[in-house]
Amino acid sequence: MSDLIRRDPRREWIIRNRLHPQHQDMLAELGGGAQTSEWMGPHGVMRKNPHAVGFTGPNGIRRIDRSGAQQAAQAPGRSAETKDARQRITIDTPDFMVAVVPDMVGGRLSAHDRDLLGLARQLADADPSQPGAVLAVVFGEHKETAFDEAGIDRLLHVEGERFSGYLPELKVATLQGVEREIAPRYWLLPDSNLGGGELGRRLAARLGERPAAQVWQVETASDSPTGWRCTARGAAGRDDITRALPRVVLALAECADPVSETRHACDPVTLAQGLPDILGRIEDLGEVAVDPASVALAEAEFILSAGNGVKEWDSYHHAAEVLGATKGASRVAVDDGYMPRDRQVGATGTWVSARVYVAVGISGAIQHLQGIQSCDKVVAINLDEGCDMVKRADLAVIGDASAVLAALVKRVEQYRFEQQENRDAA
Amino acid sequence: MLDTLLPILLFSALALAAIGAVRRVRLWRQGRPSSVPVIKGLMQVPRRYLVDLHHVVERDKYISHTHVATAGGFVLAALLAIVVHGLGLDSAILAWVLLAATTSMFIGSLLVAKRRSPPPSRLSKGPWMRLPKSLMAFSIGMFVVTLPTAGILPEGVFQSGVGWFAALVLAAVIVWGLGEMFFGMTWGGPMKHAFAGALHLAFHRRPERFSDATGGEHRSTGLKALKLDDESAKLGVEKPADFTWNQLLGFDACVQCGRCEAMCPAFAAGQPLNPKKLIQDMVVGMAGGSDAHYAGSPYPGKPVGEHKGDPHGPIVAREGTTLVDAETLWSCTTCRACVEECPMMIEHVDAIVDMRRFLTLEHGNTPNKGAEVLDNLIATDNPGGFDPDSRLHWAADLNLPLMSDKKEAEVLLWLGDGVFDMRNQRTLRAFISVLRAAQVDFAVLGTEERDSGDVARRLGDEATFQSLARRNIQTLSRYRFSRIVTCDPHSFHVLKNEYGELGTPQTPADYHVQHHSTYINELVVAGRLTFKAWKGGSVTYHDPCYLGRYNGEYEAPRDVLRALGIEVKEMARSGYRSRCCGGGGGAPITDIPGKQRIPDMRMEDVRETGADLVAVGCPQCTAMLEGVVEPRAAIKDIAELVADALIIETAAEKSPQRQEAPATPRPALEVTP
Amino acid sequence: MPHDVSNRAKSATPDGLNVAVLVSIGRHPLTARTRRADQDARAVEMALTLEGASVSLLHAGQHEREHEEALRGYLGMGIDSVNLIQQRPQADVVPALADALREGAPQLVLTGTRAETHEASGVLPYLLAEALGWPIITGLAAVEKVEQGMATVLQALPRGKRRRLRIRLPAIATVDTSAPAARQSAFGPAKRGALEPLDATSEVDEALAAWQVQPARKRPKRLKIVKSSSARDRFKAAAAKADGGGGQTLSDVTPEQGAEAIFKLLKEEGVLR
């Protein structure tokens, strides 16, 4: 479908002319079947039809909701049309290159990657007279379809069987090839534990560049030799180190805003020299299956915690397995011998910082609540609506623990199945 | 014949006993040196025995009477037998006295026999089952053999026909009796307790525990400091020989009466600790050998006969088993119930902490969360690892006066680590409202306060304790206050009893420290608090170990409760026999599994009284008891109860009758008896 | 000591594995007191648990009181001595460490992923690997076996996952917080252990002079980016309270409805994999 907005002068005229016999029909067409309450007048002024807005209240009085909620529900066609009104940018002859090596978690650009690309754009676009181009180097298979929207001008996609698995040495050798052929002005890598942090350090060591790690802010600075200055966390997050921006930058998430206003060419690039052939000293023997239950509680992201209210322990353990959650327990469950001591959550056990903490049958003793203080979202499944855990919870479901867990297991299994189908179909 | 035989028997038994005594003393002297006033100590024995020890034995009237009859009879009979039969002093009067003494001893031995039929589980069996018979043998033998001397039987009755035979039997009985009573006393028989016990009383490592003629409280519960700067000093106790010699002597004095076992909360909870067995293991270690001959209750879950040791071998092995397993030592809550009960005044807790010190300071093997807690104490001065600067965050709205601003105050309020615990913050708030209501001039240290070091010390980390204590002493030395008041009995105990040793001439650390219940009681007595009448249900009171047994404060909390109009329904185990909540000595941190939890047992005690509410005076007790699954009695700190009943006089102060405010009636005082 | 108890049979190399651990001065995140660095201590722990390994500790830095206390933290784990490569303040320790490692020729070098003081960029192990020409891996979780100059190891991945790698020795491996926690540091061994100073050339890191170091500022929280073209929507998104107020309580629902609500939350939070 074309992105161009097509105007129909005749229709607009009919809509303006309330006396036209087709006026109502045209309005209805514009409103997607319903009466239209708002449209653009001939001089660009918004016109409103107050009879078309609002609804009849319970007392038979017509009420108009001015919060805009009603309005948002309507006007469907228009937003689809405006969606891709972003500026399309092509940089044919860049003055320099800014190379980004995204993590590509799960084959897609992560939020961290996008932030980094946003930073790369800042560096590339700083001087309009000498535009730079953003080069992304992507290893192995990927599923990303929106490289252009993320602000990538050039894409070096290094493909092939050889690029699956853990290959830090090969990757560094490839990046070294990029350095030789393209010589980017900056190398930006995510300082993550998903590969980027490691690769960036390897690259810096290989190139003999002193990198800036844990960078969270990059600003222009006239007094800096590179024209840029960066602020990086040092001393395990206690210090801020401000220094000139070096060539290799390992940046933290949210170091810059991701690109949202523009679309870029994303022209494919290849290396003239081809891929390096190196003797790997590190051999990847594949991932090892690890029981999520064995993940240390303090590190766990998602905890399914059981307390006194859990009666069917098998169903609880099964649920934790299906959900892929780390198991936790209240003190009572541990004391009663249902769970090992290292699973105890609370001030007297482990202080946890999970993103989601699901408390099953835990009434919420104060020691326990203290232990989950830093959890983002707390879900309570409990029979007693008045208990402290329910008060603390962001979402509480009042009901029998095993029934809710069983239903949740069923729902998640169904979701997994759907996902599998989608993946197969794709 | 008997006339010649008896002196030989008597003196050879005495000679053997003397040899045994030398051997025994040499066993004790394997321990590290410890200087004691020898003569003065020996002189004190009668008083320590008759007053202090008897005071403990007296708690069990039956055995007290038994022991007076038996031991008194024996001591007298033994002395007279030496005079009458040994030296051949032919005095009818002495003989009559000897008869009376043996009779008394015989009656005593009957009572001993009765107590052991059948023996309660806390008593050791084995050779101890023989003891009443041996006592009877000695008393009967001596009685009969004295009859001719007293003139009841004709002289020479044992020298004819039947008499010869009787004399032989009698000689055999006397040999048995003498063997047990004289020979066994120093060669490791049950009577060893008399010999070792008497010397133990003379050379006790805490002579402060014994009363003197002036009367008053005699208590010594603070742990003794390790000399950490001394390169040659051992960090705690690794081998039996690392105990001081008088500690070893103390272990040897054990009569295996099992009173400690009956009181030990860890034993009752099925944790692998039995204080009696522990002391016996120390004796086994001192003498060398295995615990297979031990005839009492074992450590729960640990069969007898698998452990052995020697004086210079490790008590706790890094791997495998030697004399004692580490978890036995870590089960102790340091509640001192065993020490309080021990009629021989043995110091179990000192020994346990000595051994823990080695495990922590040398092995680096504090179990479970112990290592983490100690690391936190080192890095953040509190066991939870919280930011020390956030110490006063809970009280942001209270506008607490800070010592650093005021420099001096009547009362320095020591808040303790409870500041990081939301439950305890309620208690602290309550107590502060009480202080404000009584218009007390108080101040807190705020972020300058550190953990008192109690937990570190009980976990054996003497280094961390001393570091915390020294820094706290430094801080305290900068301010002027007339007393320290705290809501935490553990801090109370440490500040009161254990800091003194670490003070220096420039910064003395002898403070007047009070528990908040004591202080509230003073305020009540002084008429500075006014209470509403009590409307709640029935209340019982749980004595915190570190307040009661450690510091003898049993009455002030009860007085406060009475002043509130509460009649305390006492638990079966209260006062000096109060059962620990399980929260002391780092026990919740080391967390040694048992069959049940100590706080559950304590709440069961509460349930038996039918009380709706337990009054407590310790953050640990509060936390432990509140951890018991509902339904259970509510748990409130005394400060909370007082604060709830307060009649705050702010309105009265603002009104014109401000002067009359103190004269308003205090309903609480009306019910005070 | 645990690392020299019998059981050398399982070690593949006849002389046992020669492991060097690089240790640094740590700093507690809350109180900034010096201590043994957490990750480095985990590296020491990992080395001590390798059967039949002979472990040596290396530290490059100044010999001063505060540092000594922190280094004694490592000694307290049951180590007899720490080799202290003396360096001036502000020195670049890479050349000195590389020399020491070349000389000591360990088969495996363990260290924490990042230091707790100064730049703490975590680049040092990579620079050493580059200088020595040895392979390097990150996030070592366990050494499974060592044979014929190859080590089979487990690498820790986020969310508790593990990857098995085979790596040629000598090699450098970094250890992060997913490795087993370090054993308790005991006071006695810490006091008795020795610091053995080694003299070494000390090259000053000149770049440091140009840097400004100040206590970390709080990072501004990113506002939700609203791409809506409607001014009203953008305003509403900007002015909206951040997740305020109490939670939602679902009573009188069927288990299925409850489960659906929980499922939705789990999906939103992205914890379902």
C-alpha cells in the first residue's frame, strides 16, 4: 500500500457541504461506518459534530467524555497513513564511519543495541557538513527486519555456518578485517554480559586502543581532541570518569535515545578480503542444560515462591518447571521440610531482587516482605484477601493455590504451543 | 584380724587415692596455664560449697536432702573411720558419732537408690547405677565394723567361728566401699565429682560467681577477651589441651546429673547438642579415648561410640569426625540455661564459644549465613549489610536528638541493629514515645552507632567483636551521659559486661547500662508516666536470656507489667528457668536443623498458660516468636505495651492547668500492690 | 588446607595444575572500605577447589597498610602468601603482570571480571592475554577437567545458563558473580600469611592525568518515549504517574481468569521464555 496521502477534492467538498444529499454517507464513510464527530474543515480548522460524540448515560442524559478516550478509539484509517511519515535518509558518501557491533540477542536488535545505534547516530550526524555513516556488523543468522528504522546506514552481515556459537576469536579477527578495510572512526559496542562487553574488550586489546567502558553519557566537548567527551562509570559504579571519547566505546544501556524519527538506507557492505581463517583456541561444545531451580535466589529474575498455603507440592514444583521460574519458599515451608534452606526468601533468608515475584500461599510475615522489598512486580495467589502479601502485591488472585497454578500452567503451555506454531510457520 | 586389716585397707585405699589424685591433677595440668590464688581458693571451698553450690542444688529439694545426708555422712564417716579404725583411737563417743554418720549416709544412699529406680532419662547409667550400692556397702560396712568399738557388740565378736566368716564378708564389703569411695574418687569412678568438684570450686575460672559475706548479686557472665595481639596465643580452642587447666578441672567435676540436658533448648529441639555429653566429651578428650563408655543420652541423632579424641588432637576435624562435630557447637543458643542449672557450676557456654572461636578464626568455617553475617559486620558494621548511613532512616519523622549535636544527655539511647528491622522499629518508636512522655533528656548516636559485636563474638569472631567494641568505645568516650538505655538485651549485656575489659585508661568502658524495662520501671516508680487501665486479655512474659540469666533482671519487666495493671500468667518455665526463644548466640544464623524449632516449643509454653499476648523485651525474641505460625498469641514488646497505655499529657500541658498536670491521678498506680 | 589434601589422582597433569590468581584491592559498594574484591575472591575460591592445583596469588600495586589489610583477606582463605609486585601509584600494571606471568608460566590464570576501584574497565585480562598471546574466556563457572594441555570448562551465561568450552592452555579466565561464592576469610591465616614483595619496573599510566574522576552521579531516568502524533497522548504519557498506587486484587474469579491475569503480567514483564 502506498504511503502517500491521497485527497479526493469532491469528497471533501461533500463533507463540507452539510446540505449535500450524500453528506451523511460521506461522513459515515470517513468515520469507518460510525458517525464522524471530527474532521478537517476547508481552511484546515477542525470541525466537530457534537451530536456524534458522547453516549447516553445511565440516567438517560447524554454524556460527553472529553478525556479523548472515545476519540482515540475512533479515527483508525488516519494513523495507519501517518505511520511511516519518517524522514528517509541516505548517506552516499560518508566522511567517516561509526561502527556498531550489536548483541543481537535472539537474533534481534535489543533495546541496548538500539540505544547504542542512537549514540552512533549522534556521533555520525554531529556535523551536517561532514556526515558520517553508521555501520552495523552483524554476525550469524538474524531475524531482525527493521535495521533501517534503528538508524543503520551500512550493514555488514557476516554470515555462514562458521558464525554460530561462541566464537570470540573469529569475531575479533573479522572486526580486525573491518578495521583494516573500512577503518571506522569509532567502534561502539554494548557493555553487556551478552557478548558485547567481552567482544569490545577483545577488540580494544587487539587494536591496541584504550577503550572507555561503562560509558553512559557522551557529549560534545570543544576542549577534547576528539571533539567529544564521555562519562563512564568506574570503581564498580562508585565513580564517574570523564574523559575524551576514545575510538572504542563500550556503552551501557540508555547511553542515548534510540533513533525514532528517521529511516536509513541500510545498504549491505561486504569485506573485500573475505573472512579470516584463524585457528581457534577456544572450542564451543554447546550449551549445557541447567535446571532453573538451581539458579541462586539472589540472582533470579523470576521467582515462584511457596508458603504455608501450598498443599500440593508436586503441582507447585511442576508449575515452577513449566514457568521456568526459580523456586523460593517462605520460612514456614522450609521449616516444615518441604523446601531446602537455601530457598528461603526474606530477611532471615535471602534478600531477592526479582523482576517478578509470585508468592503462592504466603501470607507475608514482615520478615518475608522485607526480603522482597526490591522486587519489581509481586503477584500473590492466596485464599485470604486480607493478608499482608495481598496488600503488597501488584496483582493478587484470591483463590485456591493449586487450582490457580494448574490454570496458569495450562495457559502457559498453550502459549508455548502457539509460539511454537508461529515459529514453525515463519 | 579386722583390727589389723582395717588400717591396712584404709591406708592402702588412701595411698591409691593419692596416686590417682596426682595422675588426675597431671591430666588437668595439660591445659594452658591460668593463675589462681591457690590457698585463698582452697580456703573458700567450704563457703562456696555450702552456700553457692547448695543454692543451686537446693532447687531440687529431694536431691538436696539426699546429698546432705549422703555427702555429709560420708565426709564425717570417712574422717572418723581414719581416726577410729585407721589410727586405732578407741573412743566410744567417736564410734557413736561414726555410727550416726554411716546411718545418715545409708539413709542417703537409699534415697539415691530410690531416685534411680527407674532412672529418669537425664541421668547417666553405667557406673552411676552402681553408686547407691557402693554407698550402702561403705556405710553398712563401716557401721557394722564400728559396732564393737561403740560397745554395742562385744569386742572380738569377729574372731570366732561364725565371726570369722562374718569378718570376711564384712572385709569384702568394706573393700568394695573403700574402692568406690576412695580409690574411685581419683581414678575416674563416679565419686570423682567430689574430688574434682571441690577443687573446681576452689579454682573456678569465674570466682566472681561466688558470694561473699557481704551478700549481693554475684554474677559473671561476660565472655573473656582473646589476646589478639599476642602472636603466640592460640585463637580459641583447637585441642582439649588448649583449654585452661581449671576449665579441664571443671569438666572433670561433672556429676552427669543431666540438669543441663533437661534445660537445653537445642537438645529439646532435637538439634545435635547435649551439654552433658559435651562436657563428658571434653573429659574423654582430656584423658584420651572414645566416647563409647558414656552412659547418658547422646547428642540427638548421633550415636555414641563414633567419636574419639586425645588431649593433643583436634576437637573438631576439618574433615571426618574426631571428638565433637562442628554442628554440635553451632547448635548452642548461648542461653546459659545449662550453666544456670549446673550444680557443679561448670561453664558450658565459655567452652563452646572457645571452640567456636577456633572454628571461625582459624578454620574460617562459620556455617550457613555465618560467614556472610561476619563479612557484613566487617564491611558495614551491621549484620544485615545495610548502608550504615541509613541507620536512622526509619526515624526520619521522629527528629531524634543526636549526641553529635548535643554532646551530653542524661540518657544515651542505644538503638541496636533493630533499626534495620521493620518490626523492631515499632518497638523503638514505642520506647521513644515513652521517653518523650516522661520528658527524658535523651540522645542517640545515630549513624555513629555500630553493632555492639554480640553476634560476632558468639559466632567466635573475636577479632570483629573487638574491632566493633573498640570503635564503639571510642565513640562513646566523646560524649557525656549518665547512663545507656537500650531495648536490646544483647547490646545491653555486651555494653555492660563485655566492653569493660576492652576499655583503656583514656577511654574507660565501664558504663551504667540499663535495659529499657528497668528504665521504664524507674520512670514508673518516680511517677513520671501515667497509664490507662489495661483492657487487653491475659498476658504472659517471656524472659530474654540475656536479660534474665545473663544479668539477673527478672523483676523490672514484671513490675512494669504490674504497673500497667497486667497480671502476668507465668509460664512453667520462667525466670531463671525461662526457655530460650532460639534467637541467641547466632543460632538463627548458623541454623543447625533439628526435629522442631525452638520458638515453636516456646510458643507451646505460652499456649499452655492460655495467654492472649506474650510480653517480650528483646528484638530477637520478638522476631523468633513472631515467626511461629498462627494461630498463636500476639507478641508485643514491653515498650509497646507501655506506649499503648500512655496517657500523653500534651493537651494538659497546653491548657491553663499546666501546673496541675503532674498531679493528675495515675490509675495504673492504684492497682500496683 | 583443602587444596593440598590427597586426591591428586584426578589431576591429569603429573605435576598438578599450576594456577595463578590475579587479585586486586576491593572496595565495599556501600561503605567504600577496602576488602578483598568479590570477584577476585571467587577466582581464588575456584582455584582452591581445583583438585591438585598449586595456587599462587599475584597482586600488582603499592605496599601500604590499607591495601595490606585487603590482601590479607585473600590470605585468610587458607593461602600462605601473596606475591606483591611493587608498583608506583597510578602505574600501568599490565607490563609488570605480563612479565610476572611469563616468568611464573602458570597453565591457568584466574581473575575477577572487573576491579572494584579506579577505572575498573575490565580490560586488563584481555590486555594480558594479548600481550602473552594466550586465549581468554569470560565467566568461568567450573573447570571440568584438564588433560593434554586442554581444559574443559563451563562458562556462565546470563540467567544461570552454562556453556561448555574447550580451551587450550595456558589460558586466562575471568570469573564473575555467577561463580561460587568465596569461602570465609579466617582471621588466623590472614594474620600469619605473608606478603612477598617483588620488585618490578613501574610504568606510569599517563592517560590518567587527563581524566576527571568524581563520585558517581545518579543517572537520569529515561522518560517513556511516546511516538504518538497526538499532542494529548504525548502529554498524558509524560504527565502520567509512574506506576503509582496499590495493586489490583482479583477476588471471586475463576482460577482460569486469575491465571490469565497473571499470565498477562508475566508476559508483559518478559519473564516467560
